[in-house]
Amino acid sequence: GKYEEAESMNRQTLAQSEKVLGPEHPYTLMSMSNLAGVLGRQGKYKEAESM
């Protein structure tokens, strides 16, 4: 479904952002938040909380 696709895209975005901008950059943190939101909507609460 769309959430699985969104999860994949957000994981890729986060990985690139961490690599290029670093883990503390505001855009990286926004990407992390977006991924956590998608994970939460899929019921993957433990993984979302660990972010």
C-alpha cells in the first residue's frame, strides 16, 4: 500500500540526509520525524518510538 511506499521513500531520504547533512541537521531531524509518523500509522510503534 501507500504506507509501505512512503516508509521506503522516507528511509531513503533519511539515510541520504544523515550522510550528506549529518544526524543533527534540522532537515535530517524532520526526515526522522516523517519516518516515525509513517511507522506509527502502520502500527510499528516500537520502531517509531526508538527514533
